[in-house]
Amino acid sequence: MSYIKNKTGEKLWALREGLLADKGEGSLTAAALGVTDTFGRLLSTRGYKTAEAAAAFLRVEDGVLHDPFLLNDMDKAVSVMEQAIADNKGIMIYGDYDVDGVTSVSILHLYLNSRGARVSYYIPDRLGEGYGMSRAAIEKMAEDGVGLIITVDTGITADAEISAAKELGMQVIVTDHHECRATFPPADAVVNPRRPDCDYPFKSLAGVGVVFKLICAAEMSRQNNKQAALSRVCNEYADLVALGTVADVMPLVDENRLIVKYGLALMQKGGRMAISALVAASMRRPDGKSSRAPRISSTFIGYTLAPRINAAGRITNASVAAELFLTDSRARADELADELCETNRFRQAEENKIASAAYEKIEREHDFDNDPVIVLDDDGWHHGVIGIVASRITEKYGLPSILVSYEGRDRAEPPMDIDMGKGSGRSVKGLNLVDALVHCSDLLEKYGGHELAAGLSLKRGNIDLFRERINEYARSVLSDGMPVQCALDYDMELEPDEVTLSLADDLRLLEPCGIGNPVPCFVLRDVPVCDVIPVSAGKHSKLIIKCGSREVTAMFFSRSPASIPVFGGERADILCTVDVNEFCGVRSVQLVCKDVRPSEAHASRRNAEMERFEALKNGTAPYAEANEVPDRSDISAVYTLLRREARMGNTEMSLRAMLGLLTDGGNTSVNYVKLKFSLLILLELNLMSLEERDGEYYSFNVYPAPPKTDLERSGILRKLRGMRRREQ
């Protein structure tokens, strides 16, 4: 049984499940809404078949804030919390170290502080304590006089720790959103929409979303006007709720979409000092200058703000991020924001180092034919970074992955069998990672998480058996003959004339985008690529493509030109999003590439050119066309190009790269057949050495040419001229 089709990680392009629309579908909706026909067709593919339904979706009229008291134990939680405030009990917020946890801690601390409560917070150290609650921390809280612990984004599996807190005389409220076990911890209240016995209509709240509902419930119980209470809580905290919800990759549907849309609008206004400080620090370039002010979107949160907040919990301590949201000093906020950005740069370097080592291990050790789950362990990998690397591995290979690190231990140092490792895993559709860990629970010290992401700890001596057990479970769950493979979903194919600024503006109406309402992706087929240009010293690439008579920029981030399988002068299929580029007051349409490959039509033409060249070379073709016989200027252009490359130390190049450089240099008359014959002629005339390798890849060395090279000495050229078709 094989679980992956292509070990190189080549991705499938898959039309989103159930999505298909005819060319004219959605035109009536488009006309009614005043948008492009292309956008109307997109709305139709997403199920909004009428103008009324589409308008309601775009205005977020299909979402409502559900009554928080529909959550089981919410009434108990509010009662216990209100009594603690009234009795001036010490309240401890026990959080998690990711963005969801930090924003949960922050909004509850801000709220309780505004109520005059005696409140503090505790976020465990990832490296020293790991995920979840610890008995040592709870005992210290009891010594410090804490009367009530409120967990946020954690606690649903902390049975023993919460039992200890109760024995020490403390009350406990659990607010969480992670998967539940068969029994709940013995807390005074357990608020979690994923409780099997909970009838709350929306199960996919983030941890910060559950805390938001707790605050809403508390305010609704204190005020006669419930709508006014909800509005006040939204105005105060929706920006932080949006930040945590997007960062935790929760589905942006139902009330999540409503909260995030409102929260993004608040963030765009720049009202919260902490967020504006972090945005400013994120936009500051190494030279000290600042990039233009960004448009705040779910994408900006996911790729810019969230990694910086997460970096604190991964590398140092998440309390740095919490302090940023709680400080009332702009100078201190700027200082903390800069610290988060610096920590994130260190995290990026550490991540790249671990990823390189992990890829080598996988290629050397993993059994792709039999094991659907990649399990790696190593000494010295940073615990705070292995989760991100696991995500990269799963994306690259299309397989679930789990990385375990025994940081700071020597493998030969006894007693190595009981050395504790901390692990982080990522999964794919079809394999619930929490269920897989339950199957291996007797080998684990601790575990928890979601369907697609989880954490665990285990002893070193159990790692081999764990690897066997989890792969055994995965083989039983994944259907035989249904290999896991990287796939990129797209919504529909576009014609070049549909790539317009108007479409890019229309697409912004869909925001906020995320799981459940993904950023629309499109495929462009057989588009001419004019050039591939390095950006930021080759870290990124800019493709200049032709859409009809217009040149359009297509950015490919985190991909160097050398890693893109298309050259200037070729034609490509592009999977991309459509966005607006704003520079110096000028707005233009811009594509953001997700994947690029040589177009099928271009590949077919190239195969025909290869066959044509072989026929001409072998004399099986009856004649040669005029555009297949190189002249002196063609041969000179090829010679000049290779001599220039050789002088720069580049003596290896593919035929496609040569064609791309010739086209970029204005030598558009040199086609595939002419180039192949030009190389043979230069070799025949002893003007260069040439060795052809696999895939039309050449190594060469160019010799100095005499001032007047007599091309008539070439038998190849004379033969071709003799075969040339005469004008009728």
C-alpha cells in the first residue's frame, strides 16, 4: 500500500469539492449587485445563487451572535465569577502560550480589571512546563491566596490538576474549545462548545471566542438592555477576539465571521494601542524606514501579526505578548512590539535550520511505501518551533507528521529510556490526530489538541513503539488505494481578460476569509511568461505575465527564480489569488502565486519541437522551414550568451534557461530547433565543448572565436540550408 504518489511533493490542483459554474451563471446576481460577471459566477459556485442570498452573505446578514447562556454551565460560570468579584477573591487566569491563549488571557484580564476585580494571570513556560496546567503552578497559586482559577484555551483534559486545585480550596472555571474526553474535569463550571452534551448551535469558537461569550454573558446578566451589553463588549474586545480566532485557524463562518469582520474594522481604525504598535513594528524595514500602512485583513493577521505574537511563547515567554496587550504606555508598547519582532526573526532562523535537518532525515529514513505518518525525533530541536516545522513537512509531503524533541539531553546519558520528549503534530483530512493519539495513549504522558493539530509528551524509550502504533492506526483508518497527496484547491479557471482591478476589488467583499470561507483561488492556463525576476536578493520572485495585451505582475513569495519550473519566454499554468497592489498612489491588479508549472499546451508544443528537431537531424523530414535554419545572427546570439555565462562562472544550464535568456535579451527569433542546431554547429566548429545530461541539461565550455568564423565550414548548416523549403 502506498500513501504518496510523488515524493518530491508536487501538488495536485483540485477544483473545490462541489464547485462548478457555467460561464454565464451568476450574471444576473452580478448585474443586481454592480459587480463583475466573474465575481457573480464565483458567488454562484459558493452556493449564493440569487442576488438576495449573495447580498445577505456579503453584508454578513446570515450571521448572528448566539445567546451565550446556550453554552452548558455558562450560568454557573457567571455566578461563580460574579461572587468572586463581589467577595474580592484573588482571581487567577490560567492561559496558554499561543495567540489564542494570549488574547484570551488579555480580554478576560482587561474585563475583570475594569470591574475592579483582584485579578492576575499565569501563562506556563513552553520549554519548562509544556502544554496545559501543572500541579506545581496550582500549589503556588494556593499559597498566594488565589480563590478562583479561570482557565482559558486550556483545562478540558486537566482532571488531576483541577482535582488538586479543589483539594486546596480553590474554585475552578474551565473555558476551553479543545476536544473533550469521555469525562470532564471536576470544576465548578466547564464551558466548552465541544462538550457532547452541549446544544450550543456553533461548535467552532476559538478559545478567545469562548471567553468572549463568558464576558457577554456576565454583562447581559448585569444589564437590562442585553443588546446594549453585547454592543459594548464587541466595541471593547472584538479586535482581540478576531486576532485570536484567525490565528487559531478557526472556521470563519457563523458568528466567527461576524465577530472577525467587526474586529478587523476596529483594527483598521487603529484604536487599540498594542495592535497599532505591533503593526508599526512589523512594517519597519531593516534600514529603519517603514513600509506603507497595511490593509488589515485575515491574511495580514495570519502571516504578519500572529507569527510575531506566537514567537514569544515559542522562544521566550508568552507573557511578553500578554504584557503588550495589557500595558497603557505607548513607549512600553513600542518596546514590547520590537521585542516580539526580534524574537520572530530568531524563530524563523531556528525553523529553517530544523526543517533542513528534518527533510534530510525523512529522505534517509522514512518508509514512504508503508508508513502514512512521519514520526521524527531528535536531541536539540527547539520545542517551540517543531510545530511549525511539522506544518511545513505535512504541506511538503502531504502526510501527517509528528516531531519530538529531547532538548538539552545527550542520547548516551543515562537513563535515556526515561528521558522525556515533547512533540507536536499536524495531520491531513481523513486522519483525526487526537483519535490517533488516543489509540496510543498508554505510551504517552500527556496529549491534547484538535483534529489536525496536537501536542504530546512521551518517554524516549517509547518512541519506536509509538511510531509503529500510530502508523498501524493510520493504515487502518486511511482507505486502501486512497493515497494522501498535497492538494491545492481552486474555485474556477479565469480567462486572461477577466484578470482586472475591478475583479480584485470585488473579491475584497468576501472578507474576512479563512476556513469555511477561503480566499478564492483561480487557475490561468497557458499564459505567456515574459520574465522571472528575483526579489529581496532571490528570496521571492516576480513573474511578468501577459494577460491579453496587458502585462500583469504575479508575485511568488518564498520561492526563488531557480526553484520555479518556468522561464521567461515560456508559457505557464498558474494557480493564484487576485489582489490589489497599491504603490505611490497607483492601484493595479496583482496575482499572488500558489503554484506554477509549465503549461500543458506549452509542454505539448515543446514535445512537437523535440520530435521536429530529431526528424531534421536524422534526415527523416522532407524539408526544413525557414524559421528552423539558424543564420549567423542566431548562432552569434547563442555563442555570446554562453560566453557571457561562462565568464560569470556558470557553465551548466538547461536548454529552457538558455531560451529564456535569449528571449529576455531580445533574440526572439531563436526558437527551440534553431537553438539545438546552433549548439551542434558551435560544437562542430570547435567553438565550445558540450555535454548533454538528463532532461536537456548541458555542461559547456566556450572557446575564444576567431575574428571571422567561417560558418560555411559547418556540414550541419550546409545540410540544413539544402533542406530549406523554397518559396513557391
